[in-house]
Amino acid sequence: MTIDSKLKAVIDCFDFPGHLIECLELKTGHINTTCHLRFRQDDGAVRDYVLQRINNYVFKKPWEVMENVQLVTEHIRASMVKQGLDPENRVLRLVPAKGGGAMVEDGEDGYWRAYDFIRHATTVDRVENPAQFRQIGAAFGAFQGMLSDFPIERLHDTIPHFHDTRKRLGDFERSVALDALGRAAGVPEDIAFIRDRGEAMCRIVDLIASGDLPLRVTHNDTKINNVMLDIDTGEALCVIDLDTVMPGSALYDFGDAIRYGASTAAEDETDLNRVALDMDLFAAFSEGFIANTAAQLTPTELENLPLGAMVMTYENALRFLADYLDGDIYFKIDRPTHNLDRARCQCRLLSDMESKRDAMDGIVAGLCRRFK
Ligand code: GN1
Ligand code: MG
């Protein structure tokens, strides 16, 4: 194992017990850099940790991210204890830095934090069956449930306007106008698709502004791979990636999970004929999520859950396309047209959702009658 001396210096700043025997970079996520660290203890046992560099292009104030993560994980831990559940391996636990605090600055504008590794667990990038997705829905629902009594004013807006569709549309128009790499002329239909739906897709921000939708503590990145599953039983163990926990709408968490998990294809599928909304998966996730949230969510929130799926799909389409026009600054890419491929895939998924809106509404209404 060769470890970069800079990385070694960062590792030494954390209060890890034992001595380091392995460091593996994990290639997941589009945003942060993540390593799996293994430490041998005096008794020979091995303990595992996750070390992550926070992307401070995305998160401008990493210390605010860490304050949010600390507050939210402590609240969830306390809530589990109150319910008689053992929080061990079921909620992220931060490893403190040697001088105290939850974060280490490497002197080169890099910010790092470390967690206990969630043991005996794995993540999947694609949903394997409806039962699994029901579990994921229940996990994100329970996550919202446990934070329903969290004092929301204590949370920082770590990425201001993260799901502000109107603001994102404005940014998108700026990217089109700037056309940094001269790519806009090649994608007129994609740009038109986004523009045609702009007003309709601002409905959630409008309902928040008018007070018809309440702000909740939301995860804001509810992809299936942000839930760790038990390797043997498949049980949902722990919700991870809490960087975007912020005040938001419950519709965002429901919606993003559907966008990503209930699609018949990967987020960057290039054969658009393979991209559709799988209604069995939609129903399964909805069942798990609504079972654990029906008691707290308002009727307006519940009836607009399908809108959440559409808006989140739209928002990702818009962001991927804007990043393509900007020259791929925000999302990591593996090929030159990667962001365009992602954008087109999201547009196709949204079109399919438009044709299935009544069916989605029917499923949600049925579940609300069952669980309310
Ligand atoms: C980013 O890196 P990852 O996969 O956790 C992004 C999400 C997008 C997602 C699209 C902070 O999440 O908002 O929906 O990519 N996270 C941030 O795959 O921008
Ligand atoms: Mg993430």
C-alpha cells in the first residue's frame, strides 16, 4: 500500500485508534473524494473508517456542512435510543480530530472528515426488486420521521437555493447565454424541453413561498446508494451522505428517490428507449415512504408527492444540461458528452412521468387512505 504523504498527514490529524494497514479510494458519488481506511488494533482486530474530502467547490462553507451533520446524527441517535433501538451501525458517527472538532483542514484548502465504517453493509446503484425499494422508502421515511421534531432553524443552508427551481432556471439561462464552449447550438431541442416546462416545474417553490408547503429537515440526495443495506439480509441499516441535509420540502426527498431508483435505466443511459418510470417500483417506494411519514405530512404534501418526482427529474435534467454547457465544471464526467447524456435521460424520464401522472396520483391516494 502506498499512501500519498499529504493524505497520511491528514489521516494523522484524526483520532483513529490502532495503526493504518490499508487505504482504498472508493469511486462513488459525483462530488466528494472518499477513502476506506483500515486500522489494526493492539489485539489484532481490524477497525474500518471512511475518510472523505469535502468538495469545497460545491460546499462553500464546509464547517457549516459539518455542523449540520453533527446535529442531525446526534438527533437521530437520541431518537433511536428513545424508541428503544440500538443506534450502533445505524447512524453515521463522526471520528473527532485530535484537537477536537469534526473536521481537518489540510492547509491547501482541503477539508476532511471521518466516519466509522458501516459494517456488514453494502450499497446498490440500481434497485434489484420492489421489496428492496420498499425498504429504501421506509428508511428515508423513517429518517424524516426521526427529524420531525428537530429545531429546523439550527440548520445551515449549506448550498443556498439547492432546490430553488426558479433560481436554477435563471442559472440555466445564464449558461445558455454564456455558451462557454459553443455547445448550445448543438442542443436546441434539449434547451427547448427545459424552457417549455419552466413555469409548471416551479410549483413546489411557489407552494413553499405561499406557506402551503412546510419546510422540513430533508436529506436532499435520496438516491438508493445513500442507504447502506445489510449484506446478508438486505435490511436497510443506515442513511448516509448527509452533506445536503437542509431545510427543504418532503417532496424533494420522495422525488429524488423515485427519479433515480424507479427509472428502468441508469441515470446516464444513452439508449433513451430504455428509459421509463417503473410503476411497480414507484408503488413499492411510495408504500415504504408513506407508511413512515403519513402521520406527519400534511394533505398538500402527500397529494403532491408525484409532483416531487417530476420536479426532481426536471431539476437534474436542467443541472446536467447547464453543466454540459458550462464545460463540465460541477459533475464528474467519464466521457465528453456524459452530462448531455444524463440530461437527455432525465428529460425522457420526465416525459414518461408526464404520461403516467394520473397513475402515480392514484397510487399515492390509495396509500394515503391506507396509512393516514
Ligand atoms: C450529486 O455526488 P452525488 O451522487 O451524491 C448531486 C445531487 C444530484 C446527483 C445526480 C451536492 O450527488 O444533487 O442529484 O449528483 N449532489 C450535489 O446524480 O450537488
Ligand atoms: Mg451525495
